[in-house]
Amino acid sequence: DAKTTQPNSMESNEEEPVHLPCNHSTISGTDYIHWYRQLPSQGPEYVIHGLTSNVNNRMASLAIAEDRKSSTLILHRATLRDAAVYYCILRRTGNQFYFGTGTSLTVIP
Amino acid sequence: DVKVTQSSRYLVKRTGEKVFLECVQDMDHENMFWYRQDPGLGLRLIYFSYDVKMKEKGDIPEGYSVSREKKERFSLILESASTNQTSMYLCASSLGGGPIDSYEQYFGPGTRLTVT
């Protein structure tokens, strides 16, 4: 099964970069790596996804290790609104996604 | 903007009742999903559908069924609600036509169901 491992929690100071790690050692060659985040009292929202190359969008950057067994979500300047639970997700088997319990990010003013 | 709406934000039902949770998306997405979210367990997939009248079981389908009669609507049915089905239920949708994980999922706000 394609499973992910993330730290339970992380802290960051406001306006500093945040690097959120994810291990996925059982990833297969065709699995996309997705990141979502969930703000309090809301449904998860998409952040970014990639397959092999590093990806950038307006919200974040995704750095994927060369062997694809780990990835890092990078928030370039954390704001208080970035406080959320961040999920690193792979497709598991067939069409199933494994969300896991994610990393709870606290942003300190 | 993609919009996924769920019929209720909060719902209280009694044990043994039949419960319908409705989800509607307005972006003509092929794929729709139902998850439940519980503290310490993260999100777990209950069912998903990749086309009208098509459904696939997720991790925890027991005690649930689904219906997709129209492309935009995906219903989750609790045939006989039990207290262990008290949870937050989240619906999502995504494009289809390719590998399912190549597309982002758009989530609704969730329905907090309490079964007493």
C-alpha cells in the first residue's frame, strides 16, 4: 500500500519559510503526490501536486526527491492564515487515496 | 470557481433511522467521493463514483451505500444509523478521464452527523 508518514505537528514563525516533510517509501512509479490542507471547520483544500519534477504554484512549492520516496511542501512565507492540518497523499491501490492524519502547522505571530 | 455543496452542515439523527447525505457539484466533474473524518484517524474513503450509476467501495463501506443518478449529485445513505457513525462527512469531486490521482479534489464544507 502506498502510505505516507508525516510529523504530527510543526511550528513556524510568521513570515518565515516552512518546510513540511513527507515520507512515502512505497510509492510506485505512476503515483502522483498530492498535498491538501484543512483549515479549522472547513473541508480540505487542494494545495499542490506533482509526479516527478518540482512544482510551484501561487500557494506553495513541492520538492520531490530524486528517488521519489520523500517530498517537501514549502510555504515561502508563513502567515497566520496558513495554520492548518497539511496532508500528504498518495493514491493507494486502484482509485483509493490515503489521507492519513497529516501535520498540524502552528504559525506563531 | 468549483463549488461542492452538501445538504446540511449539522444533522442529528436517532439510532436506526435511515439517513441521506446529499452532495452536489457544479463543475461537471466525473469523479465524486465520500469520506468520513474522525479525530486521530484522518480522512477515510467510504465510497467513490467515477460515472453516473457507477460506484466503488473505499476503505470503510460497511453500513453505507451510495447513489449517483445524475452526474452532479452523489448521495451517501446510512441504511440504519448507529452511534459509531457519528462523524464529520466530507464530499469531494474531481475531473475524470485520466489517472484518478492526476486531478485535484474539491471538497465541500462537510456535514457533522450526530447519531443519538
